[in-house]
Amino acid sequence: MKIKTLKKLLGFATVALLGGLVLTGCGKSNADNSLKNIQNKKELVVGTSADYPPFEFQIVKNGHKQIVGYDLMVAQAVAKDMGVKLKVVNTEFPSLISELQDKKVDIVMAGMVSTPQRKKAVDFSKSYYTVKNVLLVKKADADKYNTAASLKGKSIGAQQSTTQETIAKKQLSAANLVTEANFTSLTSELKNGTLTGVVTETEIADNLVSTYPDKYAVAKVPLTTPKEDAQINIAMQKNSPALKKQINKTITKLQKNGQLDKMFKKAQQLQLEYK
Ligand code: ARG
């Protein structure tokens, strides 16, 4: 009996040892080239969805269309610190994660928060902005919607596959939810009266209100932003520790030297300038 147990134990130990060797082997063949690959091609490709000022939006400067915004300023700094050029790929927000998984882009910067669900699919850098959510309404309705119940039966918009979609579903469940792949469609529908309100982040709403003070207002209905929906980060393919380390280094630097704040303010001004 005793010998049998001993044999069994030895058997387990052998299996564990072999398993360990196999795992170590795998680790070696999958060396982390996440940063090296980008440096070798001398280009960092960032995926974004340029419908989200001040994070990213299109302007026409000297007759040329250009994508600008806070995310792009941070992206420029990240690319510069890596010693590579920046290339911007513009796609609709709902397809950004799969573009990243399919390696069509190296990173995603799109005012994207690191939800637990997204964390299963991709990795995230440290945070470079914190957001909250509000309901954007027409100026004329500024004092009309003060509770979730007051929105019963009203059409409320949120961008598809965003945290706003989840927040609207959970917190404004009495309203009819309308989703669009493009954020710009939501503000048009709000303007033409198809929608009563749009769930969005404070920065987006505030910027729209200050750009078009006679068109929009922030409703008083309180919305809660869950902790996991508040941190904006740079997304990258899973298992890219070298890339993540390099990106975090740049973010920390920009945080410490006050550049992040400056970039955000500059992006807000750009929106006003090119509205
Ligand atoms: N922060 C929200 C999210 O991560 C919305 C981001 C929308 N971004 C955009 N570029 N349209 O789900």
C-alpha cells in the first residue's frame, strides 16, 4: 500500500516536471517581440474612431482632412519615444477590438475604457484619462429630465459596443435604447428630434455644450459610472509586456511633466477653432 502510494506520487511528480518543461519551452518560442516588431517596421499603427471630440475628430486644415485630438497627441508622443512614425487608421468604434486582434493595428486609442470584458480580449496600458457619464439633451430640454423615470418611453441614444450602451440599458431602462455605430449619427438624431437624449461622457458633452451653447445641454438625471468603465487606456494585443512597459513609460512621463493636461486643453481648443 505504502509503495503504491509512493509510486503514484513519483508518477505525478514526473508528469508535473515534464509539463513544466513543455511550458517553459513554449514560453521561449513565444518571445515577446511586441515592441521590437514595431521598431523594425519603423511605424506605430494606431486604430481610432474619429467621431469623438476632444479625444479624436476630423478637421480640414489648409484643404487637407486630418484626424486630431487628445488621443492623437498622446499617440504622437508614444511613437516618438519609440523612435518610430505614427500612422492613423480610422474605423468605426465597434470594430476596433477585432482590428487589433487581427493585427491590422498595433494599438487602439479611441477614448476606450478598460472594461473587464475587453480585458479578456486585449491588454491595456495604464490610464491616461478618467471619465464620467451624463445625458446630453437639447438646450430647450435642459431642465426637463431630472430622473430616470422622466425618460419613460423616450428614445435615448448610445454608441454601439460602448460602455454608454451598458449604462443606458441598466440605468435608463424605462427609455427606448437606440444604438448607432457612429457617434456623430447620435448627435444628428438628437438635433433633429429623433432622440430625446444621448448617453455620453462628461468631456464629450461639455465640449459639445461649449462649442454649440444654443443647441445642447447636460440633463440633471444622475448617471453612475461604474469604476471599471472610468479609465481610458491604450489597448494592445494580449501578451505584449515589452510594448506595455514602453507605452506606460511615456504616459508616466507625460503625467509627471504636465503634458497630458496641456494636450487635453489643446484638443478642446482645436475643436472650438475648427467647429
Ligand atoms: N469610453 C467609451 C467606451 O470605451 C466610449 C468610447 C467611444 N469612442 C469613440 N471614439 N467613439 O466604451
